[in-house]
Amino acid sequence: MSGLCQICFDIPAENIYIFANLTNLTYIMQGKNAEMDDIDHALIAELRRDGRASLSDLAGRLGLARATVRARMERLQASGEIAGFSVLTRGDVMASPVRALMMIGIEGRGAEKTMARLAGIPAVIAVHSTNGRWDLIAEIGTSTLPELDEVMFRVREIDGVVTSETNLLLSTRRAASRRMS
């Protein structure tokens, strides 16, 4: 243990994990101030690709020992880097196969009223206020392009909407859900 103290300087022993990985020893600091290294980023990328992968599968893909992967996952969860796991259901991706973002410019100070009207349209999934050229962004989901066209027409008819631009979402890659604090 005296060698460990010389290597780690002033880091308390309870904040250090030690892993034997073939011939080299690696220490990883635990806690909120710990930096993520390339292996942590690779592990998170693998979990985003397949959140149900077993520890053994992850270890094989990353070229690490299973115990190393488990300890890193526990550390990433404890530090808040991994905030949770989620499931993507068929309903999440199939209910509205035609999806779009509609950027909206409004006149005057009617943002709250316009947001309330937008939120009342069933195809509008979410409404975001923003800065820059556009005042609001509406996320829209419909079953068909003609339905999307109808929703866009309804939005443009709302009092105070003076301009808009719509972009179709062709594909989506979801990152792990993040908690905003």
C-alpha cells in the first residue's frame, strides 16, 4: 500500500479503485471531479448502441476485463455521467412516422398565447421558445405528409404567426436521456 500512496499522492484510498488488467494496473478516481477518459467514452458509446449488452459483451467489444467494465459503469452512475437507462418502444418511433421541426416567427409579445394555441394542436409534440431568427420551434408528428401539410396550414393561420420554415426529420439517433439541472 505504501507504493499506492506514492503513486496517488494526496488521494484518499477510499476514492480509488484498482483494477488488474492483464499486465498493467490502472487506477480510476471516483467522484464528480473525475475526468472521463477514452475508455469511458467508448463504454458510453457502446451502451448507446446497445443498452442491453451484457458486461461480458461490453468487455469483449472494448478489450477490457468484465470487472473493469462493471466498476467503470458503477463509477459513471455514481458520478452522474450515466443518469439512467431507458427503453425505446415501437410507439416511440412508429406513431408519427412523418416528423418535422417548424420554426416560427411571431409579431409582438404574443409568444405565450401562440405557444398555448400550438400546444392545443394534437400533432404538435412539443413547443420550444428560442432566441435568434425564430421565436418558437414546434415539434410536429403526423402519419402522412398530407396531414403534416394540414398542420402547417393550421399553424400559419394562428394570429401573430408572421413567418415559418419547416424541416422534415429524416432520421433520429437518440442520446441517453439527460437530466437538466
